[in-house]
Amino acid sequence: MLQDTVCIVAGGGNGLGEAAAHELASHGARVVVNDLGAAVDGTGSDASVPEAVASDIREAGGTAIAHHGDVSDFDYAETLISDTVAEYGRLDFVCNFAGILRDGISYKLSEEDWREVLETNLTGQFAPLCAAGAHWRDAADDDEDAGFDRQRSYLAVSAGAARGSLGQANYAAAKAGVLGMMRSVSNELLRSGVRVNALVPNGYTRMTETVPEEHRPYTREEMPPEKVAPLVAYLASDASEGVTGCTLYAGGDRVGVLSDPAMDAVGVEPDGWTLDSLAAHFREDVAADVDLSRTESHL
């Protein structure tokens, strides 16, 4: 189903991204494996990391090249897109697993750790989406370019932490931002035949290993990253035509569609609400069936 489809896998050097790169290639896709080769906290750089994955794909009979760089850098993101098109003549799909962790309780979190996590996990999603979107819009306007005769697709990776996660205010803010970005850009690129979705994956990765072993929610055997990859391949394929603006889940033996934010309860005061009327009616009438103490759900 993916024969000759050209795919970029950002953050493809480890974990979920590595599994996705292998899955796409196994179905005939031509894969560009991007990674900075950094540690989980974003420090360091190693070009051998994406090359090792691309080499493994080639040894297995697939088609892949490596592309080393930081997708939060706008200039690099444009180069990644243009080099892919120069190599393979087209670009059909981008999935972006790039991300780092620098955990800390909010009142102890440093400015650097806040900014670096936002930069990698949110700007690092937007920069390649911006570059790919510009390329795809231009291609959609070019009637002579027979290489773009199908919908294109961008898959931004969020996380369950978007709902809130103790000690991860920076990571949670970035991953929640990915969802708002996805909903916005999916509308902007709809007319150009571009699908934009978000994935909330659940699988054992290097990030899981930052949790003390006795507190890890699962083992690699229980939640292998490879079980997330088929949904990624589906979203790269023509079988998912028309699927856009969605937040999707994959983990273990489950896939699903997550709801968008929706109003749980509403109250109308024809003359406008006042402090006194809210004090008298908000809990009992407006939010009578809604839990207003939600802190534990974010842990």
C-alpha cells in the first residue's frame, strides 16, 4: 500500500520513530530517517544514530537515507524537505517523533529547561510542518507536477502528558500546543489536499526509562513501540484519505480516536453573570453534574 511513497520520519533514530521508519519501509516506502542523535534531555549530537536506522532498513531490503539535524531549526527543516524532494522527486508523508524531556516541579523548573523543551517539542513540530506545507501548497498549484496526484499527510506526535503530568509542565505545555497547532493547520491545508493529524502514542521508549523502574507503567514486552507503527503506516497510505484534523491513539493492541475539547456544562444568565449570581448558581446549577476537582486526573 505504500510502494514508492516518500516518507520523512523525524526523530527516527530511536524508539517509536525507529519502529515507524522500519514499518513504512517494510511496506515499500522510501524513507528519510531524520534525527539529531541527542540524549533524552536534548544534549549532544550524533550523526551515526539516523544512519544506523537507515542502514538497517537497507540491509532488510528497503530504501532509506539518513538526514542528521535539528528539526526545531527552520533553516534545517527547509533543507530536510528540499533534500528529500531532490533525492526522491516528491514528498508524500512526514511523521515527527522528535522530542526531549527535562522534568522538574514547576516552581523549580529553570528557564533553560522550560525553553528547550518547548523549542524541541513544539517548535520542532511546527518548523517541518511549515516547510512541508509550503512545498505541498506550491505543488498543489502546479498542474504539470504528476508526482503530486494524491493527498499528502503530516502526522504530529503529541503525548498523554498533554492532559497534564506531574513534574512535566514544560513537556505537557508543548504536547498540548501540538494539538492546537494540528487543528489550526489541518484547516489551512485542507484545500491543498494535505491531511494533518496528531498521534498520542503509548510505547516503551528511552523516555520511559527515565522513570524509576519501580514506577514504570509497563515493560517493553507489554507495550512495544512496534505496535504503534501500523497506525503511522495507515496514515501515510491512501487508505486514510479524508482523515484529517484528528487526535489519534495507538498503544499495545489498541488504536482509537480522542475527542477534542468540548464544553461539559453551560449556564445562561440573560442579564449577564455577576459575582453574586455565580456564587449562588455555578456549583449547584451550571456545573451540577461536573467534577470540579480534577487534580488527581492529571497525575
